[in-house]
Amino acid sequence: MKTDMKAVYRCIECGAVYKIEPERMLCASCSALQRADEPLRGLLEVEYDGRLPADWDIFHFLPVEPEYFPPIPVGHTPLWKPENLRKETGFPELYLKDDGSNPTGSFKDRASFLVAAFARKHGIRDIVVASTGNAGSSMAGVGAAAGLNVRLYLPESAPEAKLVQSLQYGAQLIRVKGNYDEAYKQSMEYVSTHGGLSRNTAHNPLTIEGKKTVSLEIYRQLGKKLPDFLFVSVGDGVIISGVYKGLDDLHRQGLIERIPTVIAVQAEGSSAISRALSHGEFQPPVPASTIADSISVDVPKGGYFALKKLREHKGEAVTVSDKEILRAQHTLARSCGLFTEPAGAAAAAGFFKLREKLSSKAVYAVLLTGSGLKDIASARKGVMG
């Protein structure tokens, strides 16, 4: 698959350019300014120079050649036309992007897929990752298909299904007493001492780059166009950063004329990015508390990238309660037969919360990021109390 597209890393803060190589994760200058209790400084964005061929494929938009990707069917997830929900809400152009249908039941497979391909290209066998559950089980599953060794740091509070998944895939599991931030700290200490490729969200630029493929898919599934509004659940900020990265790439290539309005949906108990968008900067961290474990973070690692894109493209943010999340989860299952986990349902809860202010004539897409079977204990609360 030949293309004239050449890729480099560019710092989102100072604009410094770096070669894409395993040793490079952050901007050397900006990361040196890192302070405690703030999002990662010096995040890198993949930048392309060149034009796409007329018969372009999604692989043309990625910095690793197709032959290095493992044999596991990541992506190309369904874009549902929920007829019952359209009638109930009065929105005839509402779509649901079901990323729970990825191989490990999670949107995170998109990032793991690219990280695994990059590791194979460079002859790397060991991957290290911290996770609240989905990123870890995803890397474990995709890593198994790629023949990689995955070392996973997982908080003790992670749902059992995600823990069992990771063990089934053969990951080396380290249970962490504490939250995701502590798991992240321990994983980075291990990489510093023992080596291995960090797959940690935001820290590895390819986690953002892999997640952008959802925007490219939606564009193709809607007949080479995009929705007017896109609802995305947000925790550490990397998924929404990836969504925006895909939109930006489409725009730079002249394939779209404008960027859709992206709505960042956060749980009330984990809303650092929403607060930053409102106040103009990140506030001191608040301990996260939400039923949606996949978007529960004290300090969003990808916060600066997400905030930059939301400001640049006039995105919006809304917070939803755990009660609204569980109600949305049940509504999607009851009306559509689509069972998504709380983090995915958060995006739908944001749509339901704002729908009275929205035009029913516009086109909407709601990104649902994981299977409801990932967290049965939380789902039980929504239907059994």
C-alpha cells in the first residue's frame, strides 16, 4: 500500500518536531516543565505531509504499514440506525457508533491495535500499561494476537470482568492498591527501571492516533460526510482527542469543509476537563467518584490535548449524574437492544440531557465505547436497585 504521506511527531505546546521512534513519547522541553497533579505536558501529535491517493484506505492515515498489524479484526464497528429510539426522541437522524463490538468489547482496541503494530515493526516484545480496566484488557487481547508480552497494572477496584479478561488473554497482572493514577505511576516506574514499550494512554502518542480511526469510519459509513453533532464520553481526554485528530486529518486533506460540534460528556464525579473548559484552565484535582469506571480519573493525562481541541473547534461540555448514566444505559438496551457499559452510556446521557435544546433536523452520532458485559455489577444497579 503505497502513499506519499510522511509522518512525524509534533509537540502540541511548542511545535517541536520529532522522529517517530520507540524512545520518543513526550516533547523533551515541555515535559521537563511537568508539575505534580496536572495533565501530561508535552504531548505529541502525529503530523502528516503529503496527499492521500484517490482510493485511500484508513491505513493510509496511520504511521505504521498494514503488514505489521496483528490478525485481529479491530475497527469497522457498526453505525446503528436506532429506529425505536429515533421515534421516542423525535430525532430521525440519530446514529449510535457501537465500539463495544470490537474484539475485546472496547473502543480501546483501536489504540492497542496501532501500538501492537508499532511494537512488531520495531521488534519490541514487551508492553507495559496501566488501566482502570478496558485499556488493559484491550492491550492484553490485541497483544495476544500479536504475540506480545503484556504487563498490566490494574486498580483493585476494577470490575471483575475486565480482570478475568486480562488473565484469559495471558497478561501479567499487578493489582494496585489505589486508583488509576497510582497504577500509572507504578507502571512508569517499571518502564524506567526494566524497559518495555509504554502503552499508557496519552503518554504514548499512538494511543491518540489509533483512536482517531473512529472518525474516519463514521465519515465513510455516512457516505463521505459527518454528523452535525458528535457526543463523546470523556475521562482522561484521549478518546475525544483522537476523535478530533481524525476530524482534523479529514479537514487537512480537503475531505470535509468543517469540523462537527463535538460534545464532551463527563460524569459529575469526574469532570476535570469540563471544569477546565469552563474556568479557562485546569483546577486542583478532585478525587473522582463515578459508577462509570472507564472515565473515572482524578487528573486527566490527555487533558491539555483535549482542552486545546475543544477550544480550537468550539466544542462543548456537559456533565451527567450516575443516575442519568444508568438510565441512559437501560434506555439504549430497552429500545435498541444495545447494551453498553456506563462509560459509553454517559455519552448517550449527555444527548438525552441536551435534546430539548437541540434541533431535530440535525444529524447526531453518539459514540458508545464498550460492552455492558464489562461491568455487570453497575448495570444491575440500573435495573434492580
